[in-house]
Amino acid sequence: MTTADTSQDGEPTRRDVIHIFATVTAGVGAGAVLWPLVHQMNPDASVLAMSTREVDLSAVPEGQAIKVMWQGRPVLIRHRTAAEIAASEETPLSALKDPIARNENLADGEADASDANRRIDAKWMIVTGICTHLGCVPLGTAQGENRGDFNGWFCPCHGSHYDLAGRIRRGPAPTNLEVPPYEFVSDTLVKIG
Ligand code: FES
């Protein structure tokens, strides 16, 4: 090693000073590059608006359903009749394959899968349309589609039957259809997300 590399009295050499300066400069440069990236990653109001979706339900008659997309996922919304609500509410918990509500709107993640724990307004059953077996989109939303043995939704990929509350009742799907986060802005306007 030459005397140009090492100070004899412990003081930093010219090369040390150049190295420190280069390191600090690189750090500042990286920060200058990273800041706009980090700033871009903070969601502003327009991004937050995109993470939610308002759906007008006023044109969905009783007994029918619609499918909307939210964050790239299908969401199924069924306008249940009084008879359908009653049938779903009367289903004993012992008949359920998956006893957990799986409702993102509930604070209690272990709440039971009673009909009441699967919705906000009894008329509207709102579930994510992704079969919990291997991810197919269940039938039963469009008119004339097979609703399965429990009059809810039916996944034709491997034969999973969901009931009027989106609960798995028969077939290989292990869990109930998820209930996404949502709230009602008015009687017929729902905000998903
Ligand atoms: S993906 Fe639905 S039953 Fe297999």
C-alpha cells in the first residue's frame, strides 16, 4: 500500500475524502431519484376513488342479480325476495360446510356464517364471484343460469353449490364466497371497497 492510500497519523487521506464525498453524493442522488417514486406510491384522492366503486341497484328487480367488476374481481349482487331471505335465514348452522362468515365488514373474523352475518341489508346479498375451490366464476347471476341445488350460485368447473347467502353447501369448494367490503350510500346505491 502506498503513502497516498493511508495516513500515518489516522487523519483521512485525500483518497478517503474523495471516497466519502462520492458516497454522500451518491446517497443524495439516490434520494433525489427515489423521492418522486416514493411520492408516486402514496395514493392520492383519485387513486382512492378508483379503489371503490359505486353501484346503482335501483334497476335490479327482486329475484335477479347483477355482476360488476371491482378491482379486477367480479362481485355478484343478488336482490333476494322475501321468501329467499326467509329460506336462507332458516338454514341451520349445522347444515353449513363452512361455519365462518368470511365477511370483511364484520370486526369479528370468527363470526358464524348465519345469514345475518353475511350481509348488511337482507334484500341484497353481495359476494365476491370467485369460487373458493380453484377460482372459477360461479353461475347463477344472469337470468336462466344454473343456480345450483340451493338456489344461490353454482360453479360448473367441479360442481360446487352455494346457497342464497353465498355459503358453500355441496361440492369441493372449502369455504364460503367472500363478502367484500361495502356500504350503502342510500337504499339503492352501494359503495364497494
Ligand atoms: S373452481 Fe369451482 S368447483 Fe372447482
